[in-house]
Amino acid sequence: MRALQPARGTQDLLPEAARRHRRVIETARAAAELYGFAEMATPIFEFTEVFARPIGEHTDIVAKEMYTFTDRGGEEVTLRPENTAGVVRAVISNGLAQSVPLKFFYSGPMFRYERPQKGRFRQFHQIGVELIGVAQPQADIEVIALGSRILDTLGLRAHVVLELNTLGDAESRAAYREALVSAELSEDSRRRLDRNPLRIFDSKEETDQRVAREAPAFADYLNPESRNFFDRVRGGLDRLGIDYRLNPRLVRGLDYYTHTAFEFVTTDLGAQGTVMGGGRYDGLVEMMGGPPLPGVGWAAGIERLAMLIGEPPAPRRPIAMVPIGETGEAAALTIAEVLRYHGWAVDLSYSGNLARRMRRANRVNARVAVLIGEDEIARNVVAVRDLDSGEQSEVVAPTDLKVPIDLSLRELRARLQVFYS
Ligand code: ATP
Ligand code: MG
């Protein structure tokens, strides 16, 4: 039955995969905090116009990839394909533009109708940061340094290369457009030029790629301000010891970028090698109806990062509560609750004979099992079994469970502590 399959390009995050995702997100969240970026979240769907104009009508995202629909109230809404436009919308709608600089971190699902393949999905997840209100190159440097730090902490720095380019300012791009207009271009490329002359470098179409190969170097058309800005970004990265490779063909898929553009790229993922991409977007806030505020940020694909990290952290090893008989079950339930109250992870087995319950204890990789049967209860003890060595001993465990929850089971807790310290 088709409806029992996940929709094409979507996938379930089973516990192992979820732990990988969580490792990426928690690493990024902690690093973002070190750099003074505050976590925030915007809605997963917005009015379509939040994305359409800012991202660019002629981009692949807007032209082919958005999940757009009319809701039951007749509103045209879109599942967010990326989060920069949403964050900027939030800055404007919450009147935050007065209190710049703003530094935000986010993570969550994004949606693009793409052809699914390794590292490319229709629902995927991103972490990202935005630094809004700082025109100086320090912002670009800090944002890249944060990205680099995250990749470092994930153990990926040796697997990725930072590629860097400048898209210059509007004046430089206009000069470049002039140069290209007199070049031999196909009708198609000429149309693309209109909005963003650098777009030809991002095109996967053969005609555009030919033009891109033969086009004059954009660097020769940078005005002094743009050149100076780029030099300062590079100088800052050099001082921080962040290596990069200049890539004059690197342009971003969205129209709103200016000056710095960068990507962290790996060869370990086949064609889907870009794990993190970003740049400066000085015109975006104003274009969306806010004051003329500069901005810079990046977004990274969690699935791609998660595939690259080694083993995800193992889940913590719980205590297995293994009751025998009905009285045992009642006692186990209460003891489990007391232990959890004190911060232990406890896996309570619900049914089956002793052998079956012990199998479950092994399956959940418990460190230790606490066995409670009629006989133990009668003697006011529980059996504690070390599941690694198989050794077992008894501990006094008052089953007078009316004592205050935080005072009871002192001895049992002391014994269990040995296994987890
Ligand atoms: P690509 O060139 O791979 O299509 P992009 O330039 O469209 O990437 P961005 O919009 O810059 O990507 O998004 C930033 C990051 O999000 C990418 O570098 C990638 O890691 C991830 N990403 C983008 N699209 C997808 C997708 N469809 N599935 C999984 N990850 C994605
Ligand atoms: Mg893409």
C-alpha cells in the first residue's frame, strides 16, 4: 500500500539516525552560544511572498522547488525552502531592526521539490546562523569561524575545504553585466543575466556552462570598495588560521547575496559535496520592507553532516528493572520511579518470564539489572546483577514505599552508583 511508504524524498529518523542529527544540532547549538548567537525559530510555513521575491523568481528554488499551496482559508502559503528569508521576516515583523546587531541560530526542517538522491531530499534539515546589522568584514569572518568551529568539533575539518569568493557589490556586478552583454550569449543566458549576471556560473545547463567557461573574470570588474572588503575578509581568516581556497566560480543559488560567498565542501559525499554554504546579503532586509540593514550567515545540511560523522554517541546504558511475579512488578514500578527521580535512566520490563526480561535488558544495553521477586521482597532486598561480568549480589531495599520518594532506597542507589561512576 503506497500510503504506508514515506512520501518520496522524505525519511523516518529512527533512533540511530536521530542520535546523529542530535549530535550535529547540539554541537552547533553549543558553538553558536560561544559566539553569542541566540537560538530562535520561525514558522515552518509562511506566506509565499516571504520566499518568492527575496530568493528570486528565476532561481531553481522558486521556479521549480517550492511546496506551495492554497490553504483552506484561501491563503497562498509555502513550506520554507530555506530560513534566511523567514528570519529576516521575523526581524521586521517583531520590530527587532532597532536593536542590531542581531545574532541568531536556528535548526529545523526545510522543503524543496528536488530529485531525491544520496544527500538530497525533499524534506531535509538545516542548522544555520544569521548576523544582521553589521556591515564590517568582521561579521563575515566571525560567521565563517563559527562554521569552521562546528565542523572542527564534529571531527570533519580534515574532510572539508572552505571555498571562498566575492560577488562584489551592485556596482561591480553591473559593470560585469555590461561586459557580458557584449559577449556571445544564448537567449536563455541573456535572460538570466538580467537579474544576476553571476547566475550563469551556478547553472547546470550546458549552454550556460560554456558561457561561464569563456566569460571574462569577474575579479577584474570588482570596484575598489569590493576588492578592499574581500581583502579584509581574507586577512581575517588568515589571522585565525582558517584555510580556504579561492573559487571564482562559486556563486550562491539565491539572488540576495553580495560580497562574501563561501561553501564548505567535501569529496566524501559524491555529487552532494556542499555541507555548509553562506554569504553576505546586504540588500535583503530592505528588499523585504525593512530598513537598509546588512547581513551575513550560512546554512548547513544536517543529513549531509550526519552522514560524515563517525559513530554517533551511544545512548546511555540504563538500569534494567527485572521484576518477577505481580508483587515484584508493583515494587519494580515504584523503585524505577524513585531511581528516575534521582536521574538514572531505567528500563522497566513489562512482561514475560525471567529469561525473556533478561534478553530485553541485554537488548537495551543495560549496565546493570535489578531483580525483584517475592522472595526478595519478603527479605526486604533486591538482587543487583552486573550485566558485564555476570556477578550478582543483594542489597537492602526497603519496600516500605510510603517513605518520601527522595529519601528511600539509599542503599540501592549507593550500590548502583558504582556502575556509573
Ligand atoms: P546544492 O548545491 O547541494 O543543491 P544549495 O546551494 O541548494 O545546495 P543551500 O540553499 O545553500 O544549498 O543550503 C545549504 C545547505 O543545505 C547545502 O549546502 C546542503 O548541505 C543542504 N541542502 C540543500 N538542499 C538540500 C536537499 N535537498 N537535501 C539535503 N540537504 C540539502
Ligand atoms: Mg540546491
